[in-house]
Amino acid sequence: QVQLVESGGGLVQAGGSLRLSCVASGSISSIHFLRWYRQAPGKERELVAIITDNGATNYPDYVKGRFTISRDSATSTLYLQMNGLKSEDTGVYYCNAVLRVGAGSLSNRWGQGTQVTVSS
């Protein structure tokens, strides 16, 4: 199976930048597409970015133009570059892999999360 480990979180001031990493191991070839999610205290987990296996990306409006998702296949690493950070970006950020299981079936795997705190 696939295991995911996030890193790169920390404390930054509003307007600053941070780059998150997610290293994947295991059955890398089974990954269909990758996503970043975040969860703020007292709120539901929400989507941050998506990248497909052919490199197409998509973002919700609240991060569009500020965040960039990318991947490095050589190192099996997913990245999230975050610029122009706001206090409302604070939360635990999770790496998510949607996997191909058998023929036409999908499943999810999650990392442990990394804390991002933006001070204002």
C-alpha cells in the first residue's frame, strides 16, 4: 500500500510563504491523483488543491492565485507552495492520495498532517 508523510509546517506571519512536502512510499504506481486538505480548529476538513496523474491542477477560490500544488515523480514527493498567507489559512494540512484498486475502483490514503499557523 501507499504511505504518506507530510512536513514543512510551522509558524509564519501573515503575508509570508511556506512550502509543504509529502513523501509517498509503497505502491506509488497505484496513485490516481493527489490532493491537499486542511482542517482548522472547530471546522471540517476542506480541499486545498488537486493534481492529477497527468499534471492537471485545480484549486478552490479561497486559495486560488496564492497556493500552487506540484509533484516530483523522481522523489515521489508532493508539494504545496503557499504564498500570501492569511490567518484563516491556519490549520493542519493533510496529504491525500486517491489510489487505483483493482480495475475501476478507488480508495484513499492520508498522511498524518502538518501544522500551519499564520499569525496576524
